[in-house]
Amino acid sequence: MKPWRLRELVQDTGVTALLLFAGIGGTHPASQDQLEWSRAPDGWAYLLVIFAALPFVLRRRYPIPVAVASGAAVLTYLTADYAYGPILFTIPVAAYTLGSLLPRRAAMRWTGGYYLLTFAVTLSRTFRDDGDNLWRQIAVWGIVSLAAFAAPLAIGIASRVRRESEAGVRTALARRAVTEERLRMAHELHDSVGHGLAVIAMQAGVALHVLDREPAKVKEALEAIRDTSRRSLDGLRAQLEQMREPAPDEAPRRPSVGLAELDVLVDRIRAGGLDVRTDIDPDVLDANLPPDVDVAAYR
């Protein structure tokens, strides 16, 4: 199991354990002041408390079935006229789950349906009680229940929007990094091919200049052109392959040419008949220059 999935399962198990602990431990104390108009909790009541809390272990994988199963247990509990208690704590958890895991409209539809059913059941209970200040009780319960559904739903939707925004930012940064890397590789490809073509053009100019007077020099120039073009094509193929299938992060991503191959470069140019002289501080060759500087100096 992936670490993040294991972490989510542990979190959901913790939420479920808290709901079970509150429901089993708090149902009896909460019912003591309601026995005049409600049923005392019995074995069936505690079974419904367990059924209302237990599905939240799987709330991230099956948000709608979990909300339906928990809601069915809560509505059955209320319809049976049991005293209000900690089983109602599952309502905001279900609303938050729907808001954070479903698209906004779907979350609002499911949560709204759950709210209407809950309000209808509690309204029928209120009418059966027929106590004092009936309409005031209905109004108060309507506002409190609406807040219990709406506030967690809004928080869940905001959480989902934030996660999607962060994911979008990460995706944009990843695409930008890929674009920048491809642009860098394109620059390297341009420099490599341009360098090879410049050497070939120079050798071809030398060959044309001595064509009639020194056939041997022409042969050397053509051989230099052949070697340079072969080397340039090999470098072109390697870099194109790198662009098609990027190497692992630990693999070197910069071209291998540098001042260490300066002697090969000078000999290739001299083969065309040009008198080339170099004057380089030996410490520079041993300085382990950064790849960018090394490649630029070679170009």
C-alpha cells in the first residue's frame, strides 16, 4: 500500500474510532434529560450508532455509499424516536466528506437531500411532542440543522478547491521545468550542430582554396570534413535520443564535450591546413569547470 493511502486509512480509522467512542459512551448520558418525550437507548439504538459511524473507515474510497449508509442509520434512529445524541456527530462528518471528495454540484445535491430527510423526520417528531413554543422549536432546529450540514459542506468544498489549485500549480511547475529542459537541450543541439557545420564550412573553404595546387591538402580537408560530419551526426543522434527519452535524474544530462577534447578539435582543424596555436593555462584544464562554462569554452 502506498504511504499516502496508508496515512489516509489511518486518519479515517481515527475519525471512525472517535465517532464510535462518542456515540457508545455518550448516548446514554445525552438521553437522560430527554426521556420525557423520547425513547431510552436500548441495544438497537447502540447498534444504529455503530452502523452510523463504522462506514467512515472507507469514506475516501466510497464517499456516496458511506454517506448513504450512515444517513440511513441516523434517519432510522431518529424515526424510532430515540433521544438525540452523539449519533448526530456523523452528520457534519458526512457533509464534509461529500464536499471534499465530490464535485460541488453533486456534493450539494447529496447533502441537500440528506438535510431535507433529516429535517422532515425531526419535524414530525416535534409535531408529535406537541410541546410549548412549537414553532420556535421548529425554527431553532431548522437553523441549527442547516448549519450542521452547510458549514461542514462549505469547508469540504473549500478544501477540495484548495487541493485542486495546489495540484494545478504543481502540474504547471512540472510542465515549466520540462519546457525549460527541452529548451536547454534545443540550445545545446543548436550549438553542437552549428559548431560542426562551421568546422565543415571552414574545411571545405580550405579544400577549394588548394584544390588545384595541393591535392594532398584537399584529401586531408575532405577527411577532416568526413570526421567532423560523422562526429556531429553522432552528437545529433545522441541528443535527439535524449529528447525523446529523457535520462534518469542521476544520469549526466549535459553534453560530454569540453576543454578536455580541445587537442582533438585543434588537430582536426590543423588537418585542413590551417595553422592553429593554443595558449591555455594548465590549471584551467584541471579546474573541474561547471558544465555550462566548459561547453561554452569548447564551442
